[in-house]
Amino acid sequence: MEAMHSIVSSKGQIVIPAAIREQLGLERGTVVTIRVEGGKVILDPQSLQAKLRRIDEMKGSTAGLGSGADLLLEDRRIERQRELDEEGW
């Protein structure tokens, strides 16, 4: 997508162009996390549509690493072992 421009208002507001809102699934009331990375403002939409889009983009990124369930189970096993160690078991 081609770069687009917006102007910051006196209240610090900007308008996100319609094409970008549509691409990201931004609708009225969408919660957006805002952070700064490397001198740039990052807007991270928290809508279900945006999260599903990110999941689609990640398909295949864990190829060869086992299933998602296997990864979650291993993470939980490690976390439980840490909990037991902290409790002195």
C-alpha cells in the first residue's frame, strides 16, 4: 500500500485514512494499543478481525516446530516446573 498522510490536530488527533482502516479492520470503538518503537508510533488494533488477520499472516511460521498444542503444553510444563521449584517441591 502506498504511503498516506494525515495532519495532527490541535488536540493531538489524527485521521486514519479509510483504506488503512478497512485493511486493518478498524471500526468505531476498536481498541488500539499505541506504543513507540525506534522513534515510530505503532498502532496495534485489538479487534477480533485484526487478531484473526494476524493469525492468518502467521500460518506456516512455526513449520517444523511441532503443533501449537505441543508448544503450549511444553510452555505450561516449564511454567509448572518453575512454580514447583519456587514452592520448594
